[in-house]
Amino acid sequence: MASSVSASTLAGRLGDGWRGRDPVLAPALAHELRAQVIDGRLPVRARLPSERSLAAALGVSRGTVGRAYDELTRTGFLRRTQGAGSWTALPDGARPGVGLRVTLPGGVAPDVVNLSVAAPPAPEGLAAAAARALDELPRHTAGMGYGAAGIDDLRQAVAERFSARGLPTRPGQVMVCGGAQHGLHLVLGLLCKPGDRVLVDDPGYPRTLTAIAAARCRPVAVPLTPDGWDADAWEHAIRHTRPALAVTVADFHNPTGRTMPAETRARIVAACARAGTTLVIDETNAELRLDGPPLPPPVATFERGPTVITVGSLSKASWGGLRVGWVRASGRAVGELAAVRADQDAASPILEQLVATQLVRDLDAALPARHRLLAQRRDALIGAVARHAPHWTARMPHGGLCTWWDLGRAVSSSLCEAALGAGIHVTPGSAFTAGTTGERFLRLPYVLAEDELEDAVARLAALEEGLVPIDAARPSRRAALDAV
């Protein structure tokens, strides 16, 4: 769909980081605009502002913008028509949207190796849990089957699980929903209005970004550093943007695998409380500690009021096919969320909730086997990369389901495009970013069997060798000087 981008909006999206990439501003500006088109932050067929208006918004000369537009036109990222303006484009042969495609399992052909979804297979005890749940079903069939907050047994089991982890919780503070993503949509619908700002990690979970977009809110990206969360940056962003909501994955972060330290949790919670910002913590991976140090206390233990909402689910600890999750919040917020939900799906299915109740109660017995399986597959993946692509680097995660690889070159989208043609579906790094290109990075989950991971990594490494980085078209230093 064609659209227009105003000069002030585009200047805000560009920020100031591009200015330090090259002493000559025109090629640096062209490089940043090109990157934003490639990873989807600037849509294809968007009309860009005039040279004069963008120059004024950026505080640079009109000639600088003109030379940047000329470079984008030369490399196929801009179409210019006399009297019609300048429109973003992709070079001939390129396909739009690669950086933003995040396909669910049902959208991948059965003969394709699917590395796009970080979700393990069902545990061995699922069938037994379902059989016990079926025996419990007659207790519920006398009623109408509707209950927006969920059945009492499951709310009690989830509350007990939170309490055992050090976060005292009453059943009335728990609402059952259709997964953590469903819970986030409900929270956005309750607490945000169109145009509100929502703080997010960069990189972060792609479905968080799509949920924010669906709520017509504006993501504010706070970059993760090589050491993880930057509490100073979070405090600065909260203080200056006053977001309605902030969202993060504190335990085994998706996609980086990092865990937020206790002192950072306390500082971010305090900053949100001072600004009146609700902090949403996605704990989907919290039960998947494979090794390493114990997890810090849950983020909500640091709150001094009802400022933290926690969403979680059984999709990673047990099985995504159940589509059962929960929201932990104040009793008042749970009631309000249940009212918001009434306009969507009314309630979660009773039988699935009964199965989930059995699984939550049995987690302590079931998790060790799951942890062993995932640790073996994680080690197999890291070993495969060491053998086939030793120039890729990543920090070894101590839990969760995925690894975040620095490829060393800006080839992520190109690699994923080539891999799809070779029978491997993997999501490019750009899908996980809101404020940067992500083109140097690739998320690889470790949920497939070891032999599948070995083969997939070998094929990806072979494909990557012949790719040209997206910034290779950037003019040389001499050419840039000649263009001044």
C-alpha cells in the first residue's frame, strides 16, 4: 500500500546514529535510508519528503539530501518521477517484506526445515494429562462453560506456581487466556490508546511489535547492549518519552537468551513506577533454565504498587498446541481485562484448561526431561556452528529456546531468502528489531533434532559464503569525497 512519510517523521526514524558512520553525510544518510527500506522500517512504495523539507528537518544542506537520494536512485532503492516525487523501492529481482516475514508453523511446507519457530515438541506426559483432564470434565458440564477469567482450578495452580517462585499470588490475581501473546493484546487494549508510546527491547520478540502495531501504538526501541539491558538507557527513555507501557522478556530473552540481573529489574520497575508506566513482563521462557546461575526473583517482586503485569503460558514449558496462558496482575486489573476479553472470545475452552491444570501441577516432575533435551540440542547447535561457520559468534544461553548469532556481515535477509529456496525457513534478524537494521544477526532456535540442526547449519553456512552484504553498494570513501 502506498503511503507518504513526512519530513519530521522520517527525521525521527533516522535519529542521529547515522551521522557518525561517515565523515561525509550524504553516503551515511543514503546507507541508513537503504537499511530502513531493506528491513521494513520504511515501507516499499512510500513517498519520501522533498529534499528541501528533509534537509530542514535534519539540519543538513539540501545538497546532502540530494546526493543521498541520487545514490539511492542509482542502487535501485528510490524511484523518482518529475512532478510525482521520490518513492522507496527495491532493486530489480528483490522481493519486498523479507525482513518482516514471521511465518507460523502451519504456513511452512512439510518438506521445509523450519527454524523460524522457537517451540519444542509436546512432552511425553501430555496424553496422560489429557486423560486425567477428561475424567475431570463432568464436574464442569452442568454450567454454561463461560468464565472470562478462567476455571478456579487452573487459576489456583498458576497462583501456587508463582508463589513457589517467590512471588506471592492469589487466584484472583490470575486470568487465564489463550497464550502470552493473547494476554499482551488484552493488556494493550485495556491500557493503551492509539498513538501511545510503548517501550520495547531492541532486538525483541517480533510478535510484540505486531501487537503494538495492531493497537496503533508507537514502539520506542531501547537497544540491548552486548552486556544486556542498559538501565541508564531505560531510565532515560522512560523519563523522556513517558510511555503508557513497557514490554520486556527478562528471563532467557527472545532472541538473545539473556537474563536481566536483579539490580536492573529493580531500577526499571522503579523508573516505570515514577513515570506511571505499566511494565509488562513476558515470562514464557522462565521455566526453561538449562544450566548456569539461578534466576533472579521475578520482576514483579520488585514492584511497590500495581505497576507490573506478568504474562506467561505453557507453550514453551509444555506444548504450544494447547494455547493456554495467563496474566498475573492486581485483582482489579484482572477484572478489567476479563471485561475487555468479553468482546473478543468470551473464555478459554474448559477441556484445554483442565489439561493445563494437570500440566502446571506436574511441572516439577516433567521439566527435568525437557531441560535435558533442550540442553543437548543447544549444545548440538553451537557445535554445528563451530564446525561449519566458525566466524559466527553468539553468547551461549543458559536457558530458553534460541541463540542470537552475529554473522559478521549484513547478510541476514539475503541469507534467509536464499535458505527458503533451499528448503530451510529461518527468520532474519531484521524481524526482531524496531530501531536498528538487525541485518548482521540471525536467530537460530534449538528445538529440532540434533541431525536436523547439523544439516541445516551446514547448508546455511554454505549459502552465506556467496552473499553480498546489504551495505556493499555503499560508495567507497574516494567516491564519497568525489560526490561532495
